[in-house]
Amino acid sequence: MPERIVTQVGDRRLTVSHLDKPLWPSFSKAQVLDYYLRVADALLPHVARRPASFLRCPSGAAGQLFFAQSTPDGLPKWVETVQKGKRMHVALDNVETLVAAVNYYCLEIHVPQWTAETGPDLHDRIVFDLDPGEGADLATCCRVALLLRAQLRADRVDGLPVTSGGKGLHVYVGLNPPWRADDAVEYGKSIAQRLTEAHRGLITSTRGARARAGGKVLVDWAQNHSRATTAAPYTLRVHDDAPAVATPVTWNEVETADPRALAFTPTDVVERVERDGDLAAALADPAPF
């Protein structure tokens, strides 16, 4: 395969390169680009107009990795940007920008809970990151997610579960209309603290390995701060052997609590999107709360 290929993506002619390069032992750069193209319609509503940060892997998953917060050098000048603090970040508003970023080895996508339209002072979603300590696993996180769902339902709201692509689980709540950032943080914190009070042997709201010792799960509410980011739904996650995916799932799947059934490859996710559409679509158009 030629080292460089010029191809039409959306409304742009893009040059993509080194397509044969293995980024994992059995997963090439061409396959990464193909994955993102196939899930773009599902992914883009979750990242559009948000200042994106990336885990970049120019030498593949086993090579040097680095987190890029500002716009990587070398991207086309037409790429839209969004300001976050003092930095300008890529805004993944369309498939052309998505492919341009992935071609520069931006393999993982991370975004905050606010958009350029609202700015960092108003958030349009809350996220809970369920992070297991030693002795806990994804099945434990599923158990905690169901307790979290019950707590949210007591407030007449439902959450949307998304696997983290590892041992954890994310649960999102869409905010319509957007909330003040401080209110979103305090609500997330209050939910985590209420769960901790009710289930001290299982849940903690305090960060750190010591707090999670004994098989506890951290209900991390701090990713709702305006400066923080979370791995976006449908982003690849970089592990040494093969790529995983942060994958929207149903509550029925969470109830099964089977870690093997909740570990998805890029091929799995493409098939799920083609069959079921975006299971987290309501996050981009939430009911009033």
C-alpha cells in the first residue's frame, strides 16, 4: 500500500499516511481510521463543539504515549478549535476533522462536560466514573452502577451507562437546560456521598488507592469540574495487546454483570452501531431535568 493516499472525506480532500503501520500487533492504522469512519455518526454528537484532548500514540500502543491537550502541530489549518483555559483545542465537529486528528495518531478522545456554546460555566451533562480498586472488577462496577441508577431515579432522572473500555464504567446524566458548573459538581458529589454513606463496604467517594482498598469502587464525581475530561463514548482505549472501546450499553447488559460480555472490540462496536444505533443518543438530546 502506498505510504500516502489522498482521499475524499466528507467535504475535504485529506492525505492519510502509513496505513499499513501496526498500532497494535493485529490492528493497523488503516483499521483505526476505518473504525472511526464507521462509528463517526454515533460518536460526533458526543464530542462536537467540545475542546478535545487526545492520547497520541505515534509509535503504536507499545511505544511512547503522550496526552495532547492543545491542538497538535501539523493538523490542517481549516480544523476548528475551541478555547479551554489558555489553550486552543480541536473541536471534533465533523468527520473530516475526526479523520485528520486520527491520522495524527490521536487515538483516544477525551472531552469535558461542556461545549463552546455554553462555555465552562454551564454544563450540559454530569458523569460518574466508577473505578474499581484492587479486588473489585467490572462486575463490581455493574453492581454499583445499579445502586447509582436507583439513587438517580429517586431524583426522577435516569443515567446512561457506557463502559470505560477497561475495568470501569461511566454513567452519564444529560442536563436540559444546562446547569451552572458548580451546581453540577455539587450534585455529582452529593450522589457519590449518599451512596458511600449507604454502602460503606462497597463504595467510596474519595480518590486514592487506599480509599478503594478491600474491593471498593470509587464513584468519581470530580470529572465534572470544568477543567476535567472523560474518555468519550466510542473512543478507542489504548491497551498493549489490542484496542478496547468505551461502549454505550443497555441497563439489561449492566444487570448481567458479565465482564466478558461487556468487553468490546472495535469490530463488536461497529456491529452494535449498525444493528442498534447509538444507545447513548439521548445524552445528546436529554429530557428536561
